[in-house]
Amino acid sequence: MRFAYLLKNLFSFSSLKGRLLLGLSFTLLLLIALVLGMAWQVGKTMVQETNMSHLRYEATLLADEVTQQIEMRFQALERLNEMIGTTEDASWISYQLQQNDSLLAWFEGIVVANSDGEIIADWPAIVGRVGLETAELEYFRMLRGIRRPYVSEPFVGRASGMPMVLVGVPRFTEQGEFDGFIGGILSLDSGGIFSRLAKVRLGEKGYAGVATASGKVLYHPNNSLINASVPSKALNPWLDLALDGWEGDAVGRLVSGEMGLQSYAQIWPAGWVVGLYMPISQVQLPLADFIRQLWWAWVVLVLLMFPLLWWMLGRVLTPLRHLEKQIGEVGLGHRESVSLATKMQELQQVASTFNRVEDERQLLLGNLQEREAFLDSVLNAAPQGMFVANIKGDITYMNPALLEMLGIFPGSPMESWLKQIHTSDRDGAKDMWLHSLRTGSDFVLQLRFLRSDNELLWLDIHARVVTLSQDGQTLGLVGVVKDITERREQEAIQRWEAEHDPLTGLLNRRGFERRLEEAFADFQKTSTPSALLLFDLDHFKPINDEGGHALGDEMLRRIAQVVAWEVRRSDHVARQGGDEFGVLLPSCTLAQARRIAESLRQSVGEISVTHEGKEYMVTLSIGVTTFDEEDSNVSDVLARADAGSYKAKGMGRDGVVVNMPHNNDDVMALFDSPK
């Protein structure tokens, strides 16, 4: 009885403010939302601290493991150095390297260099490695200078094309003088010394990385970043501190742009730093799932309360339903104003306001024709092209600016000038036009239009569907048309300049690599054969040194003209930089590529330039290869062609060398004897 009495008093309030007391029923929901918010804030702090401790532990553990791996390799090379002694007998050293074949479990290869930096022995034996000069290389200078074990900066292997480092220990004579070094080659892949990092599990987006103190990436889950530079100090200042020797953890922005946890530890023997990264979004994922479950519990609670709230609101909104009915009758013209028999002050104010607005609306309707005439004047005077279309999509009006732009006469049937839209753009424009009418979305499109005087225009069209705000009924479309022909032509010129060499007019490295990627994609999809020629110019340096860069540029332009003339129209010729050139031969067999390469070699060999009575000529060292099923990406093809060019240059220059994946060095074809 008391509850019924309280309920009756609740509904006896005569003001809308009093009835808002019913909102107390939502207090529970607001309290739950507050609790969820506090739980989220507290949980974020706890989860972040826990994951930071885990990252710190993992970073220290990984740094210790890699440090141990480096020190063990140093010790193994020191023992091998003791076995070899101070001799420089290459046969004896090679014998000792073979006897210690077990070291290949730690290294991809072992080399021994004398005091002049010349490689005198290696294992396993790689053709061309013995005799290589390392005196000018970074790791030889460091080993000779610091006279203690050293890990080199990362470099790309000449034969494998893979990023690697050299772990070296110096050799000394009996008098203690520097006598060369013993080096072990480590490949920077996911195995070997970084096998432990590849197994680190930091969730879906977390990862570990290793970099040198100089800022070169040694290990990263994304192999394409290996040997690249680390992000700048502005992007990640914590990493910059770690490269200076700092160890610790912090919260900062990751390479992906999102915030994440970071922890760094030093690998002192190698001068490396290991970093562990975990995005904040991943750290908070379990907490978000928990909050989401609580949210659904909240939704269930609201659904359980819905019948009661529905009944209460029905009682509260009864006068509003009467107001809605009377407003509808006003709209149909069955009555001129609304009149409510209610004591609710707020509803009385609404009814009074509605009656005043209705009076103003009637006044505005009387001025509608005047406004329409004014709108017609504005459209006719507008400098931009404008049009109006009805609900069926038929264009019913074009202002003079648009008629002049398109070169059509007023009253021309729509069917006639629609045919002047470029055939490649017509169907797409029609489909999008119908879609905009059907869905009410904006029509935004750029298309080509051929005027009656055969001038081709690029038009930018933006039309918006006009709807009635009361019932959403579509009235048609209103659009603006801009002539963007000049802008499109400028963009086309800029695209050409971005992919072409300004000196020769050939493709530059960027344009050449894009076409190479496209050809490789066709090969993977349809097995379409393609060949690649890479070459640089022999004896080109004297032209620049003695004749100046102007003479060198003239030689490059002549060579570019001859090469472009000798290849097929479907082939792509590029100057990749300096005196380096490349030719992509789509749909070309190896035999055809050989003939084209030989033709290029002979034709370029006949080109000459003269300076102060002296004639200068160049030759080509060309590497030839084709796409192969074993190629994983275009880098494999480029490396193979480059190795062929290097081989041709090493065999005396002015030659063509075919380098295929299964060819041995003794079956590589040299089509012209060295000059």
C-alpha cells in the first residue's frame, strides 16, 4: 500500500522537471559505468607494470644469451688461431680450417687474411674469395687498430647477396706485430646467433630487434629491414639513448606510430643493443576483453529493466503522444494550431512555440516563388558549372557557365551529349550516378569529356542528393563541375619526371624497379618468361676525369640512345645511377636475351666522344639472367644479374655472362673474349 502511495505521488508532479525524477532508475547504470571506468584506469596501470617487468626480464635474458654466443665464437676463433700459429702458409692454414669443420655450425664461413688484408685461405672454399683485398674495409681497419676481437658492421655478401657480419680476432707475429686476422662470417637471418630472438613470443604484434651502436638493424622479424637504419631520434628518442649505451625501459612511440612498451639491454662484446617492443593496444587487450564482458553484463541488466522502464515512460509520454497527433493534423491541414489539455508547463511551452513557428512557416511559403526566382538568378550568374537533376537522375538544368564549358547548346537532349563522355568512363559514371540516387550518397567522380570541337576535357564532378528534412524524401541532385584538364596534365608530367632520368630520358631506379616488380608478378601468376640485363660502363672514369662531366654526360646520352634503339619497343631501359644501366626484357627467352645483350655490347663499343683531339670509348660488362621458379622476390633476380656483370668485369671486361640459379661458375657463358 505504501509503495502504491509513493508511486501515485510520483506521477502527480505537474512539471516535466518533477517527472525527471524517474531518471533515478538509471542511477544503477551510471554507477556501473563509473565502476567500469575506474577498473579500466587501475587495470591499465597494473597490466602495464606487469608487462614492463616481463619485457625487462626478457631483454636482459636475450642480451645475456647473445653475449654468450658472441664470446663463445670469439673463443673458438682464438683457439683456431693458436692451432694455425704464426705461419702464412696458405696450404697449412687451409688444412687447419678443414680440420676444424665443426666451426661451420657457428659460422657460414671462415676466412684468414694476412697483414696486408688479402684473404689467403677460406673454408668452405668459395671461388673468388681467396685473393680478395680487405685492407680498406671497416672491420680490417678496426682489428688492426684495436688489436682485439671485434664484430664488424653489417654488410651484404658479394656471393650470397645476404646481410651478414664478420666476427674477427687479430693475428700477431712472434714479435707482437699485427699479422692479419681470422674471421667467421655470420648470416643475419632468423637462425644462428639470433635463433633465440626468433622464438620470443610477445603476442601478436610484439617483437624483438637487435641493432648496432652505429644505428644499423641486425635482426628484425621483417627481414626487409635488416641492414637498414634505425628510426630517427625524433621518432624514438629512447632507442637513440640505447644506442649510446643506456639500458632500461620506457613508454614511447613505435615504428608503426602507436604507443608501446620498450625495453633495452646492451650486448657489450659486439657493440649491439637488443630491444623488445610491445604495443600498448596489445598489452591492454586482456583487460579490454574483461571490461567488454562486464559491459555485456550491463546490457543484460538494461534489457531486464526495459519492461519496467517501458511502462513508466508510457505513462510519462502520454501527453506527448497527444501533441504528436495534433501536430500531424496541422501538417495535413485538418487544424490550424495545437491545443493541449495538460498541466505540464513544458509541454504547454512547446505547443505555444509550435503554433508560432507554424505561423512563420505559412508566411515563408508565401515567399517561396520569390526565393525560387532569386535562386535561378544566382545559378545563372555563378562562374562555376552547376546543374540540377530530378529524382529519376535526368539533368533538368545547366547554368550558362556549364553549357559554355561543355560546348553544348541550351535545350540539347541529354542523350546526345552523354555520348560525348569518354567511352572508358561512361559505364562507371552511369553506375555511380544510379548508386547515388539509390543510396543518397554524394556523387564524386573525375571523367573525360570530348567537346564538339574535339577538345578533350578532364572534369571534376561533385553532386549531392537533396532531401526533405521532415521525411527524408529525395528531391534530386545538385552538382558542381570543374575543369581540371590543366591540373591533370601537370600531374601526368610530374608522374613521368618521378620515374625517369632527366639526363638520358630513360627510366630511373624507381621506375625500373616498379616495372620489374610488375613483370615478376606476371611471372608468378602466368609463368610469363622475362629476362634482365645489368651492366655498367668500362673505362668511363677517364672520360669524366679528363674531359669533365659535360663530356661524360654526352657519352651517357649517346649510350642511352643506342641502347633504346637496339632493344624492342616492349622492353624497359633504365639508368639506375652513375654509369649503371639495366634492361628488362618482358616475354623474352634466355636465347633472345643473349642475342640482345651481345648486340648491345657491340653497338655501345662503337660509340666514341672526342676531347682536345683524344677519342674516348667505353665497353660493357653485361650480366644476363631470367626469372626462375626458385626466386622469392626481385632481389634474387637483381643479385644474380649483378653477379653476372661482376663476373664479366672480373674476366677482363667487354663481355656478356649468363648467370642462372643452377649454373656453376665453369658453365657460365662468356660470349666475347676480354679486350
